[in-house]
Amino acid sequence: MELTLHSVALGRQKKPRSSERDRRSKDGFVHSMLSFTRLEIPEVELFETAVTFDPATDPLSVHDALAAVFGQKAGFGRFLFRADSASAGRFWVRSIEPWTRWPDHALNALEPRRTVVQLAEGLMYHFSLSVCAGEEFVSPDEKRVVPFDTADRVATWFRDEAAQFGIRPLMLNVTLNTMRFAHGEQRFKVPYASLDGAVEVADADRLRRRILKGFGYYRRTGLGMLELSN
């Protein structure tokens, strides 16, 4: 885009002026031309909202209600969600498109809010992440996940995989937690870790993929959603 600053001389011209005089206006300012180049900054567009269910509603039931709205399970790129630690029954939801209706059995919900996260290399963000990280064992009969049982192992995993996540860890705190709930006739116990600190954007495409698809295992229970803030 070009922006040209110019002036208009009023009155009759009595004689040709020099080029230097032509470049000057009556008040002495010199004509100038400013050129601007529009930078294409990598970014990801998201829609965020909060939805409230009965406090007795378990995370898997919440997931199923949300999956019915978005037409896909959590972690496949259309939506992620997490529990609000300050309010029982309330869940934060992030999606690539605003939902067209409330989930079944929702008691209340906010209108989806559009947000854009810039992903230029070198940008620093504070972050938080609740994630189940561990080792995966696959047999002909089943796939089994053994979560890491120490904060050091989680921290090592996060740092070792950082390049694949498109980030550079700058500061990192890890706390171990356990999620317990009943779903139907079954009772579940899900060990997970809460991470927070600071990261720097290293690869926009890889980070965008993690923002949309999440981190770690058991995303159907509300884990794996990365939160970034300035």
C-alpha cells in the first residue's frame, strides 16, 4: 500500500520553479512518499465459549454432548474442551467454527467469541496445559497408556517433544493430579499433569496443529487444550 503526502499550491505561477522548489509546499514542508509492506503474520482463528451443565455431569457425557454438536470427537481438529476449575459443571470450549446450537442438557452457555492467535516465530506466550502424557503399549488385543508418574518425567517429555509441538520452552512448572469420575456403571481414574510457564513460537504450522488437535491422551475427558496468553 502506498501513501503519498502532497500539497497543492494556490494562486498563479509567475515563472517555472526549480525541482527543489516544486518539492516544497507554501509552509516549507517537503513532498515525501511512504511505502508500506503488509506482513503476512501466521495465525489461527478460533471460537471460544463456556457451557454449564449440572455439576454431577461427568466429562465423558459432556464430551458426547459436544461431539454431537460439532460432528467429531475431541482431538480430531474441530473442538477441544476443559473443565473450569473455579466452577463445578462449567466447561470452556474451543472450536474452529462457532456452534450452531447448545449441547443437549446444557443449563447455560455463552455466545462463541472469535479470537485470533498470532503464531509468528519468536513470539512469547505464557501458557497452561492439563495433559495426560505417558508411554503407549500396543498389543493385538488392546492399546494401553501408562501415564508418567513423576513431574520430572513429564517435564522431560515436554522439552524433548517441544520441537514437534512447534515451541521452545522458556519456563516450565509441572504439578501431578488425578481425575476421578463415574460414567454409567464404570468408574474412571485418569492421572494427568498441569503445566504452566512460558514458551516461544518456533514453528507456526506445528503449533497450529497442536492448538487445534490438542496434546497427549484422553482428550475426551477434557485434557490436552493449550491455553496461551500475553
